Amino acid sequence: RERLTDTVPDRGRTDPGLDRVEGDTDLLRSLAGLPARQRAVLVLRYYEGLGDRQIAECLNVTEGTVRSQASRGLDRLREELLALGERAQAPADLVGLVEVRHTRRRKRMLATVSAAIVLVLGLAWLVLTGNDPTAPPTPATTPSPTRTVKVAPSGSPVSLPTNHITVPGDVGQALPATSVWPEAISKFPTHAPDGAEFQLAGVLDAKHLLLGYLPAFERVTRLYAFDTKARATTLLADLTGPADVAEYFPQDFTVSDDAVYWWAQGRLTDGTILEMIWTLPRSGGPPRLLAAQEQLGIVGLYATADHVYWDTYRLGIFRVAVRDGSAVESLAGFEGLTVMSWPWAATAPVVNFDVVARSPVTELRNVLTGQRVVVAASDLGPIDCTATLCSGATQIAGGPAVVVQHLDGSERTEVLPLESGSVLGGRFLGGHGRTAGSSQPDYLIDSTTGKIAIVGSAYTFQFSPQMTYLSWPDPADSALMVVLDLGAIK
């Protein structure tokens, strides 16, 4: 199980391939470069944990083919990693490296690691959709030029609210969110009439949801607007991607006042992996490419009236103009920072295979204005901070608890029996329950009113400050998903 700590302990491992954080990135890139069938076999076997017979049925091949493809894939991965300077000595080391994926809980992964794994799974399953990445036409999609810009300090600093924290010390017998906040609840069908999966991509307005259409595992090929009152869908766009880009994989949709944005990953014929920023009007229409860059590892996408911003894992924060989508701009002074809660950024965590290590957050920096806000020293070690609240985990006499407090350390409240949690939207506290029985629900607490609600079963969510809505299966109807719009809670 992953742990949060302010130092990386000596794990005493003997597998050389697990020694460095960079090895994880190299592994993902090498996996993405394998032939489609080898990639699918390795991901299904070592991440999904399927047996050879199950994999053979999934891919419609013989068990012998599964074993041979796995052997060839491991050999090729070893060669790739050795060429990159890895010190793996035998295929067994490589198996251990891949099997790390299977041993961690997907719902508790840091968002950056989760996104990387989902990407690999999506690439693997593209072989089942008939999207052959071989021999596309000569590439026409090229990386956008990049320049560095400074964020001008704001003449009038943003005034940060310091509302009184109203959070009970024990979540007790919480009610379902559908009963606590009915005004913010809507529902959508889990599947389209043709059997393809629907996935929530965003909230358009009080009556309409943005749904992704997934005919294959984790691959969105269309966007629909879903009218929650009329129970009807309207096609907004087909997401086929450029003709010269193979393995086009859209993700991380963001809704602004007048447009929808997302980023997608794809591969050119020379093997270059691109990350592309796209947009379309909220009313629908052809998608428009704003920018493309070689793979940096996008974490999240954030939109304003003039620019689209994205942060990366320890490589800084970037933006592109919405109107012309010309040059990509790198924000000077934000190297090594990632967005904690838009528009505030802080030091990015260090991700290792068994440990997520983060230096204590001591300062928040406003991406739009450059304003800096000091965070009081904390005894909690790693903490998550928004512009109003910080949260972290601790141990008290009653067991594990989540702590919530203001940036200056005031109004500290310990919440039982939550074992981990995060501030959402600067107002809510989302946490994973720890109870004596088999039920370990996920909770959402409104820090301004003290209201508590159950929003899912154990680890339905990887709570993060960027969340603006939550979605989980309807316990009363397996054909529906429940949506809680945090912005609509009164």
C-alpha cells in the first residue's frame, strides 16, 4: 500500500530496476513502443493479473501465442531499458518491475501515476479496436514552438477567505449524498443504446452533463451533451484525431464558460509521442488543435478566458492562447511546481514505486498573478493545501484521523475515523473511512456547514483538490451513475 511521507525510506530492495524514479517513466515509454499484441499481453498479464487462458480468450489467440508474445515482449523491454542505462540483469527483474503495477491499489495512486497507467492500458486495448498504428501518412502534426514568459506580479493580491471551519470530529452515521444535497444530484446512463460505455467528462450546466462515449476500454471517441431532465443525448463532436497521428487517446476534459478543452496523446510515424491540446465550442462542432508538444507528462488542464494552462510532473506549468493557439509558453519561476487547487501551485511530490514522498508545502503560488502565500509549518509532514484550507493525516488515540486547518495552522480539526483525505474546491473534505465492520465508505464533508454525506464505497475516488464533481454507481440501479456537482451545493 502506498504511504505519504516527508522522507524516502531505504526499502532495501535488490531489484536494480526499482532503484530509480526514472525507471518508471522509461518502462511506460518502452511499453508504449512495443508491438500492439505484445503490449496487450504484458499489460493484461502483469497489471490486470489475467491468466494465459483468459488473455487468449480476450485477444482471440492460442495460449501458446500468449506465452510467446509475453516472452518476446519481456526480451524487448529488457533490451530497451538496458539501452537507456537500466541495470536489469534478467527478464525476472523486468517481470518484477511490471508486476509492481498489479500490487498497488489503483484508486489510491497519485493522479500522475494513475494517468500514466490508464494511458498504457488504453494503448494496449487499442489493438482490440482495429486501430492499427502502422504506416500512417507522412507526419504533418508537429510540436508547437515554446517560449518562456514571466507571470507579472499582481498589483492587488487576491484576498483569501478565512471562513470558520465547521467540521465534526466524527463522521458518525452519515446519510447518502442523494439525501444530503439533492439539489446538486443528477444521473446518467452507464451505457449508450449500442452498448458502448458512457463516462462522465464534465458538467456543462445545471441541466447538462458532458459524456464521453467509449466503444473500447478507456478510449473516448465521441463527446455528447446529456440533458438530465429530458434524458436525451446530443452529439457534440467525433474525436478521431489527426490522420497522421496513431493511437490517439483523448483525456482530462475541462469545461469553461464557452468551450470544452482536453489533451490527447498520440504517436507519429517516427515514434515521437505527442501531447496535444484541443478545444471545441460547448455547443459542439469540429475540434480545433491549439498546441502540440513532445511528451512531458501532463497532469491536469485548466482554462481561463484567454489561455489554457497545464501542469506537468516536476517539469513546470505551460499555457497556450485560446484564440490563435500559436506558441506554447513555459511560465518562468514555476519549474518543479504542480497545481494544487487552481490557480494555486506548490512543490510537486516525488513518486517512487512504493512511496509517494513530498516535501512539506510551505508556500502556494498563484499561476495567474504570481502572488505568493506562506503556509504555516506543519507537524503532519506532507499536506495538501488549497487557497483556504490544508489537510493531512495523523494518528491519535482513537486511531487514524484526517486533519483540516487554515493555511496559518489555525482552527485545526481532527476527523475520525478517516484514514486519508483531501480538501476539494477549498471547501469540502473528502476522506476514506476506516470502520470496524466490512463497510468502509467514502465521505464528503462540507467545512462551512458541517454536513456529512456518503459518496461511495471504499476508495471509489482518488480525492484531489482539483475535483469539481464526483460520480459513482447508483446503488439502487446498476444502469445509472450518480453525479454530485460540488458547485451546485448550497
